[in-house]
Amino acid sequence: MRPYLLLAIALLISTNIFSQRTNLSDYSYVVVPQQYDFLKGNDEYKLNTMTKFYFEKYGFNAYMANAAPNANRCDGLYANVEELKTLFGTKLQIVLKDCDANEIYRSQVGKSKYKEYDKTYQDALRKAFNSIEALRVEQKNIALQNPSKTTTRYTVTTKVDTPVKIDPSAISEDNLPSAKFSNYSNSGKTFLLRKTTEGYSLYEESPAAEDGLLLKGKIILMEKVVKYMDTAGKVSDASFDAAGNLTINDGSTATVYFFQN
């Protein structure tokens, strides 16, 4: 009986170790590549940016590969999206590996049958993330190796959605987001700001939209004047503060969208 008991104990210990190592909340960040192998260019169809967007929405500290934090590599996970062969539609699966290239997690298959490439890839990705949402991940704070040499881009802070007073004299072009895509939050909802030739487009993450992103309005830059126009054509003042937060003021109320690192 004793050999069987020892074997059972060994199996139990190994199972516990495995489950601990595959708890995604035990890692402190996830790195998203700038391009997937099945696509032809960087961030084609906004797929890489949306991957980062959804990881952040579902409890991860997500970074693009060209902006990975100065932290222990083995504290992080490394994401990839794989396209599965199918005769009809599109099938995508999200894969997470550790620093030794061991597969830690593989999502459910996201399926879509849109004819347009951008819609079908974005829809399939959103559906693949449903299984990740169900995990309720809450990644821990990042332990930076050289905090004094890192910029505030990687500082982990807690943001509280409370009204912020903006001094118009403090607004400058330096405050304008330079990234092609930036994440924001307001009242528990998640928003995506996309840089355009005119200025920016503001989207709300919504299951009601076919591609998961609902256009809310556009931010138009005219020399040093910043205006916001919603989808109904209403124009309001807009401004960005030094922390990257966006304020839209229609004259009676001011709505603040908080920049998410």
C-alpha cells in the first residue's frame, strides 16, 4: 500500500504545482506581438491592438512587444493568435506561453463568418476572448527591475473615475496622444481612441457593435483648437491633460475619459 500512497501524494503535489504555474493571475504582465504570422503587416485589421485592448479589459497588464516593461521576463506571459484552417469563415485561437516557450493557456476557438476581412478577424478574436473573460484574471503589480530608469509609461497606478478640473492654459500639443491607439475608461466602461488624419476617433467597447467597437464621435484638431463631434453632429470642447486624460465639455457638463496605461 505504501508505494501507491507515495505515488498518489507525488501526483497530488505535481498537480498543485502545475495549477499554480498555470494561474494567469500569478503573472504580472502579458506581451502582445506587433504582427501575427497569418497576417501580412503590423497590426493588420487592428488585430494586435485589439488583442492588447481585450487583455487589459479582462484583468491583464498588457504591453505591445516594442514597449514591454523593464521587468523579469519570467514574470510575464507571451501572447499569440493562431488562425485555424477551415473551409468557411474564420477561426482564431489565443495562445499564452511563458518565458521558456511552454504553452500555459489556449483559449476556446472564436468563429466568425463575415465576408469582410477586418470584420471577420475582429469578430473571431472577440469571441475567442470570451473564455479568457470567464477566467476572472487579476494580474499582480509589475516588479520593475530598474524603476529609476523607467518612465511613467510603466508605472502601475490606481485611477479613480472622479471629475477633474482642467486648466485651459495648461493644454498644449505635448498632451495630445501620439500612439495610434489608446485605451480609456469612464464609469466602468472601456473606450478606444484611434489616431486619424483629422485627429482621433473615439470608440466604446460594445457587444452591440458587429466588430465589438461602437463609434461615439470624432476629435478634430484645428491648429491649437480641439473639438469633439459626436455621431449626431453635436460639437463640444475637448482637451487632454498632462496625464493623457480626455475631457469633453458641452457647456453644461464635463465628461472625463481616463487614460489607461
